[in-house]
Amino acid sequence: MNSLCVLGLLMLVSVARSQDAAAAEEMSCITGISVNGRGNFSTEVCTMMEKSCQTKIVRNGPVLVLVKRCKEMEVCKNNAKNNDQICYGSTAYANDVHICHFCCDSPNCNTLDDIPNLETEAVAEAGPTEIEGSA
């Protein structure tokens, strides 16, 4: 009977460690939409496939739209690859229409609320993962 108790105790410890590891690996992001500062954001636990947070910033003249969500890292990076042209490119500035995607990979890291300056603010505020797709 002692061996059964020890086995049961070991199983409980194993389950507890598995739950702790799963909680440590859980990704959460700020999610929601706002237009010119009006909207709702909350924190959401991401799915197992979504290992990054994305902030999509659309500036069309005076209108600023923020879309924040969980995203698969590869998809987010693919979106951010276009930042050179549709966010920071000369046509974006000429038309005053910027569509920008930024990615990060730590819990609730998607805190950007405007398009960062390409050379200064983006590096300081966004972190290396967000800049990776826009360089």
C-alpha cells in the first residue's frame, strides 16, 4: 500500500509540474480595436499556435485605427515584411496612408499606440522582434 501512495503522490506532482509548465508557456496579448482613441482593449490568452502579439496600425490622414491581437509568429512576420513600403515608404507618406504591422513575443507586449519613428522609437519601444519585419 505504501508503494501505491508514493505512486499516487508522484503522479500528483507530475500533473502539477505539467500545469505549471503549460501556464508558463501560455501567451497572452492585448486585443481589441480602436478608432482615433475610441475602442476597447482587453487581455486575451492566445491559442497554442499563436506565439506572438500583433499590433496593426492604419493611419489614413487624420484617422488612426489600432488592431491588436494574438497572431502566429510566421504570419505576423510576413505581414511586417511589407512595412518598408506600405508603412514607411515614400508612397505611404505621399498619400498619407500608412498600414503598419508590428510583432512581439512576450506576454502583453503589443503596447504601441501610434506608428513609431523607424530609426529611434521603434527600436526602443518595440523590441527586436517587432523591428525584424520592418527592416
